Amino acid sequence: MKNMEVEIQRDNRDALIEYIATLLEEGRYNEVKAEVSLLHPADIAEIMAHLDTQKQVFLFRLLKKDQAIAVFEQLDFEQQENLLHHFTDERVAEILNRMSPDDRVELFDELPAKVVKKFLNLLEPAQRSIAASMLGYPENSAGRIMSPQVIDLKEHYTVEQALKRIRRLNPPEELAYTAYVIDAERHLLGRVTLRDLVLAPPEASIGEIMNREVFVVSTDDDQEKVAQIIQKYDLLAVPVVDKEGRLVGAVTVDDAIDVIEAEVTEDLHRLAAIRTTEDEYLHAPLWRKIKNRFIWLSVLLLMGTVTSFVMQRFSTVLQAVVALSFFIPMLIDTGGNVGSQSTTVMVRGLAIGRLDGRSLWRVILSEVLIGGVLGILLGVIAIIRVVFLRESFLLGLTVALSVWAVVFVSNLIGVFLPIMFKKLHLDPAIAATPVITTVVDIIGVIIYFRIAQILL
């Protein structure tokens, strides 16, 4: 039933996109305005993504001012850049000045320095100061993704005074539900929610109703850490303070979702041994896509040649027992699969902060036991396969012992490799599936031939 509903929604969306494209081609702009006036900005952005650049410009110009800004913030960087190139400086200035500061800085991060300098000059003095300040924070930090438009209240305010200040500040919707209490030097003292203000007596002071327990992040904290805090504690926003503990902004849940999506995408690319860059892979130029994949693949190719050297080193064993070569693919494939499984589990656990201290050692011990049991079970299957091919029992025993050893060792490598990268302050996702597979191939072949040398 759900699948059918999804198909119907997809068909309706495709029909609407085709209909709006037709209206734009025929110049029926009033009908276009009527169609999009009731749509959510995210839906309009999705429609624009399926139109060519000229139609995107026409459609954007038909939107109301507030609606246009909301839609612009939903677009991909590539679409934003294309639109800005088709507008006058006055229109660009209007869009940039009305964008939320965090979305604007995200756009500036992707643009060439010369273009950013031009756009900064188009900003109003107050907005230019905010943008320059946020651009001064480290890349991928809380300072880059925060919004400075927070509600700040003093401890001595009454509830009535606080509500008047909120009306005057007119904060963005995502920042309207929580106010932060500060002292004269803007040091954070606590927080108060909109619900607290609505339910409290008008004459009550903010100091009486505020909550002094507040989760706080610093401007230099990594954006992934900030997103994890918001996710872990189910927050709508988390306040950001500078090195002196002064309130400078807040990171909202919608920004945290964007960070989580970006980090997951980056991890998936690295797990596939694709070198990530500032550009999203799918939207990058063809030559950059080739470069991103070639670098890792060439490294893995060179690593893979080590397996050939190992086999050459044990050529006398292979010549003596040619049947050994029949089971090499099975052995290295099994080791690679086991290593990939444990690596994926560890990388994901480290990424979401679930593996630290005692829990980490509990997982390691668990994986040691899992590797041993899996090795025994897969070794039994391997010896049955050898016997089924009418090879000698001694060869079957060699393969079975090799499978057990390779599975056990591969599982341990898959566990410890991401931890090692983490300790070296590198992304654990570098221990990607192709990397672990290549490493396990080399070690697996060495183990196999050493056991064969001993038994055969």
C-alpha cells in the first residue's frame, strides 16, 4: 500500500513538473504563479532542479520575495550560482541580504574568492560584519554553520518584557522556540523556551523560570560533534559560545540534518575508495570524477601487486600441489567479505560516537569471539567443498585451517584498522572496503601458503 502511494506521489510530481515547464514555454506566467503560490519552498526547489537554466530563472522571478528567498536556500550550490549569474547586482544584493547567515556562508564557501569579495560588498554593513565574522571560523566548525539571530534575554527581564523583545527581534522560525539568558558580558546563564514564557505569569522574572542546565558548543567545535549532540539529546537548537564563553549564535536541527547527510555521504564515498573533495561527487566535472577515483584505485593496484609477489615467493609449493590454486579465490574473497563487514560496523560505530571506553573493548572482545566462531563454521564448509571436489583430505584440512585463520585475522584487522586511523586523527572511513580487502588478500595468501608448507 505504501509503495503504491509513493508511486502515485511520484507520478503527480512528474506531471506537475511537466505542466509547469509547458506553461513557462508558452509564456503563461500568471498560471505558473498560481500553481506555485501554494507549494512548499522545498517542492518548488525540487521542480526547479528538473528545469533548464532559462526556465529556472523565469520561475524564480515569478516567486514572491519571501518565497523566493526560502526557495533559494533550498537549491543546490550549482543552481544558486547559475541564478546569481543571471541577476542584476541589485537583485543579488536583495537575495544575499535576506538569506539566513549560515546558508549564505555555506554559499560563500563554495564560490571563488574574487566572487565572494564582490558579494560581500553587496551586503548591508550589519550583514557584511556577520558574514565576515562567520567566514573567519575554521572550516566545518560550529561557527560556520551557526545562525547569529538568536533570542537573548537578561535575567532581570519579566516575562512580559521578554515577549515584547521576541516580537521586536522577529527571529527565524527555527530559532523562535528557545531564548538564551545572558549577563551583561553576554556569558550564557541558561535558557527558557517559548512554552515556559507562555505559561508563566507576566510579572515573573526570567531568572525564576529559566533552566540553568544548557548543552553548549564552542565556535571551533567540529560540525559533526555538534550534529551528534543535537541528535543525541533531541534538541531543536544548541547555543554556540566563543572562547570567552560569550553567546554568539546557535546551530539548529535543520543545519544538523544537513551536516549528518554530508558526513554520511563522505563516509560512503570513502568506504567505496572514492577520494572526496569540496564538490559533491555527482555534480563534479568528469575529469574530477576520474581523478577522485583514479588516485585510490592506483594505490590499491600497487598494493594488490604484493599478492603476486607472495604467490611468486611460494611458487614451489604451488608447483608441488597445483590444487592449492583452486581455492585461492574462495579464500581471499571470504577474508575480504569478513573484513569488510567488521570494518563497516566499526566505522559506523565510531562515526556516531557509540564506541568509546568500556563499550569499545566490549565490542572488540565480541568481534574476537565472532571471528573465531565464524572461522570454524566456514572452515567446515570449506573442507566439505574440497572433499566434494575429490581432493585429498589433507588438502581439505589445509584449506579449512586457512579459512579459519584468515576469517579470524580478517575480522581483527577490520576491527582494529578503523581504530588505528581514529587514534592517528584520521577519518576511520579511510579503512574503506577496497582497502581492507586488499590488505586481507595479502595476509590471506601468506597464511594459506604457510599452512600448506607445514602440512603438505
